[in-house]
Amino acid sequence: MLEVRNLSVSYGKHRALDGASLRVGKGEIVVILGANGAGKSTLLKAICGICEGHVAGDVNLESAQLVGEKPHKIVEAGIALVPEGRGVFGDLTVEENLTLGAYAERARDDEAGNLQRVLSLFPKLGERRKQTVRTMSGGEQQMVAIGRAMMSNPSILALDEPSLGLSPLLCKDLFESLRLVKQAGLGILLVEQNAKQSLLIADRGYLLENGNIVHEDDAKRLANDPAVQKAYLGGSGATTGAKRPAPAPMPKPGSPRPAAGPKPSDIAAAAMKSVGALARSAPAAKPAAPAPKPAPVTNGATPVPKPNAPNIADLVAKASAAASRRNGAAPTPRAPVPRPAAPHATGPAQPSIPDFKSSSDRLRAMIEDIEAAARRAETYKPRR
């Protein structure tokens, strides 16, 4: 149905497409493979009449010459484009988007039949006819874009990167939908980055490099071609069709270890030997200072004072004496509090424990001394 001969596109002095030729038959899927910038999208735009560059060559659809025609005339002739990025009307519903696709005169007489065909191919669109398109997922929006193009009752459906931005699961559903579209009798011209999936559903394929079609072949032969595998399918291409060696079987539980390799006991002995050698070569470390013993705590609420800690009574007596000297009065000597020694002491000397039998009397005396010192401090006047 569609035949393209020596199609060229120039943007000023830059030649983006140079003498491309291809054909698409009825009920046939043809895929265009090529790297980014090879001219794939330019080829589709030139065929559909929306290329901004200078287009030369022949595009014939059922003997009608289409080069130089307006885009809506090309749609009337029977070519519908699903552009990259889908191009749906996001604020309209699914049904409104599909209805806009039937604007062409060739589709108006059978709008209901075309709508029924689209909804049978994409049942999910029938369930969501009143849903706003921008609230749908990317895969569902792609279905809307394809369905809208099919509503124009085309003979050739051109798709530019339909799986772009879709998850692997949605890509699988999309290519299955294209297979169903093919069974409906439409010819499909597909530009697709997913070379592996597109070759699985395609009948033939073309390789486009630097604006030139360099190879054409059956899709299965292209998928098995070493050069195509290396360039587009991620394979090395060195052993096409060769089976990979089967992995070694996993040992069954309880089976003996293989005889090859050192035994676990030998590995452990070697490790201990290396650790011993490191220990002999390391310098002897100085003995660490003994950690200070924690201060014992009595069963009561008052903790036992630490060794060599100052006695509270001595501190109060010293403060009272200092205050008396400042006021010119002789300090009143106080008898030191006796500190009984621990009987039958066999170990190192233990810290002395004060006698708390008359603690209330001593505490009262200390408070009186502190109050007297405070009163003297209030009336203290320095000597001149």
C-alpha cells in the first residue's frame, strides 16, 4: 500500500535524510531501527507531511502522490500518525479524544463502527469513556492516542516511539495491542527504541544510519544478525544462535564436599600460624595501670566518703578560724573528731569512717559557727 522512494530531507545545508526507500503492505508491521539522530522521526514526519525541512522524493499510498500535500490531506488519503509523546488532549475525556479522531471525511460515515473497533481492541477505554485523560496512566494515554488515530479509519498507522516512558509491563501490553491492530488489517510503520520487542511482532525491518537506509531484511533474520545484536540488542554478536553452557548443578544437601581444594582444618591451622607469627613480632605492651576501685556505698542514704576526702567539720572549723582572725578574735579550738581504726585489718588501709552517734550535736554546733561567722562578716570593716 505505502511505498516511499528516494525520500530526502534537508534543514538548510544539513541533510537529515538521504534517499530513503521503504514499503509497507496491508496487515504488515514494518519497524525502523536506528540510533538517536539517525533520522527516524524525520522519516515519519516527511511521510505524514509535518516536516519543517525541505522534502524531496516520492511517497505513494495506493497510487496517490503525497509529497507536498497538506497534513489533513494526507490523513484523508489514509495515513494517521501517533506522534512521540502521545499528543492527547489531557483536559478532555477518553470519548471526546476518540471522537476528535473521526474528524476526517473518510471516517465520518462509519464513526460508530470505528469506535466499536477501537473499544474492542482496547476494552479498558470502554470502561473509562468518561474519564479525563490526564488522570490516566502513561500506558492508558498511549491507548487513547492509538485509538484516536484509528478513528480516522486509516490504511497505514505510523507510530513514533510509542513505548517511550512506559514500564516493561505496559510495553508488553502495548506491543500485544499493536499485534491486534495488525490483525484488523492495518499496515503499521513503527519507529521504536525497544528493538527486541518490536522485532518480535514485526514482519520486516530497516536499519537507518546517518539518514541512509543501509539494510532491509526479515524481522527474524534481523534479530539473529550479529551486527544488529551488537548495535541494537545489547549482545556481543560473536556467537549468534549458540547456546550458553549450562550452569554447574548445585550440590545436594548432605553430599560430601569436593576433594579439590584445602580442607577446613588446614585453613584454620594456617590462620592460627599467621596470627601467632604476628603476636611474636609485635612489641610487648606495657601493663595497664590498675583501675581505681569504686567507692563503697553503705546501705543507708549517706555515701561513704572517698579516701583522702576533706572532713566537713574540719572545713567549718577552718572557715570559723579565718573569720575570727579577720575580726581580731581568737578562734575557739575544737577537738578533732576521732576516727576509729578498723580492727583486725589484714589488707590495705581502709578509709576512716566518721562517728555519726552524736551527729545532731555536731551539726548544730557547725551551724552556730557558720551563723556567727556570717554576722561578723556583715559588720566587718577593713582596716585602713
